[in-house]
Amino acid sequence: MKRQLTHDDIRAAVYGGAVLGGGGGGFVERGLRTAELALQIGIPELWSADEFAADDLTATVALVGAPAAPDPQVLPTHLLRALELLRRDLPRPLVALHTNENGAETTINGWFHSAMTGLPVIDLACNGRAHPSSVMGAMGLHQEENYLSTQGYAGGKPYAYVEGSVSGRLEATSNVVRRASVESGGWVGVARNPVEVGYAVRNGAPGAIGFAIELGRRFLAGGVLGAAQHLGGEIAVTGTVLEYRCEQREGLDVGVAVLDDAAGTTLYIVNEYMALDVAGVRRASFPDLITTFDEAGQPLASADVEVGKQVSVLVAPAENLLLSRTMYMPEVYAPVEELLGIEFAPAAKALADA
């Protein structure tokens, strides 16, 4: 199916993305602004994957960085520059774009590009929820022995602006872009990893944008409980933030939030919420969805958590989400577990071995 994205889609996509962001994936207000701008300047289109030939070429558009970084800036012009840098180095033309993940800003990745270039956005994400590392959003390309990753990136305020393109093994190029995000003040727009549509369908999360839009409609109509019901999840705990620590490490937000409830509820953060402990027992762990909401029932990014804020924590099981197969590859968890100093992905590892 081919359709034009409309103003009716904007709030649903951004708020559905904010829930699926699990603490990461960008911020609601910036997502709304970028989506509105896309519709002001053009007509972005969303196509289902079956509208393309299996060997058509698509590429991922993404934001890379630490949401709580002190001085980030990615403008729409930076998004287009990153795509221009990628397309310059490709042996054949792109026919479409897709996002890396669902989040308040990332669900609408590609809308501005589509409005400006005419390339359609595929109703597909590399992963149907937000995740902290580029490798997690690369649809298993790190296991493809002969795959050459090409990435264009741009971002930063004028005194810290960086741009460039890099080619090589996936882990190496991703590390270069992550470092560029640090040098730019915390955030860059990226266009990366061209693949054939057939590969993206087999290894990514087809239907992820439609899923986020429908979830957003349920949230806007029924609030947090409406979102929880749609996801087959629940509000696991509500409490006031007693302790919050967050630092930028290797271009990521790494931290812990502790609530004042009797159970000493603890949330572990690497951009997104990686684990939730209640009374010292692991209640949920990534790729399960763990999302916080403020006292007014609005999605609350991990970077906006503060001591003294009341939060409610929604938990939904991974099996109710649209996830890529990368979520069940144990090697992608090791660097993130090392940053936190805890193990939180045994369920994912068990599924990978099944």
C-alpha cells in the first residue's frame, strides 16, 4: 500500500514512538516539529514493503548520540546533508528510506527526507523499539562477512559542526560516527547501511511505523492505560525519583534511577531503559519495553528524569513488540552490559540459542 502521510498521522506517530522509545528515541516536541516541517515543505509518502522489488536499494536514516548531552543540535539541513554524503558513495541509486527504530523523533525519521527528495519511506524499521547501539539497529549486518558499511553523518552547532562519510566494517564505521556525535556536542543525523529491501524485510521489523501510529492513537485516546492494554503490558510501579545519576560515556547516556517506593525500584539506563529491578528482583530487561510517564501521563524520556519527579513505569513483554532478529544476538548486548556493570539479557541469549 502507498499513502501520503498527513497531519493526522503526526501526533500518533510521535506519541506512539515515544512509548516505544523506552526512555530513548528522542523527544516529543522535537519529533512534532520535524514532522510538521516535513508536511509544510512537501508530501512525504509511506509505502509498505511489498511495493518494492526485493533487490531495490534502501538505506537507514537515524539519529546517533546521547539524548542528555549538554549542547546537541541536528537541523533538517543536517539530515539531508548526511543523506547526500551517503548517496554520493553508492554504486546504484536508492529507491527508498527506512528508520532505524521507533521513538518520539526516530519514528518520523525519513519524513523530512521524503518530502525533500521524493524518496518514499518504507513502513519498516531496523527495530520496532528504540535501542542504544548502532549495531543493534543494523539488522545483523555485523554478521555478514563481506558487507561494507557506508555511513554519512552531519550535525552540531556552527562552532562544533561535523560532517563526513566513512566506509568499512560495521563496528568500525559505527564507532567513528558515535565519536563524531561526541565531537559535535552530542548528536548527529546519519544515513547509513544500504541494503536490498528483501534483506531488510527478512531481518528488520516490517510494519513498525504503522504499529507506532496505531499505538499512538490508543495512547491519545486512552492515556497510559490505553497504551499498556494495546501492548499487553501493565503499569508495574509508580513512585517519586529518589536518586538519579546520568553521565555521557562513549557517546551514550549511562545511568541509574531509583524510586522512593518500599521496593527500592531501580531503573538502569543506556539511553533507553535496559533493566527494571523491583525489591531486588529483575522485573523486566531489554528488549522488553520499559517506559516512564510523568505525573500528567506523558511519556518521559530517561534524559528528562529528575529527582523529585513522580513517574509511572510501563512494562510490556518483548514478544508483543515488532523486533528485529538482532535483538536475540547475544554479542550485541555485551558492550551495553559492560557500560552498566550488570547482566540483563539472559532471556535474549537463551532465545538466540533456541
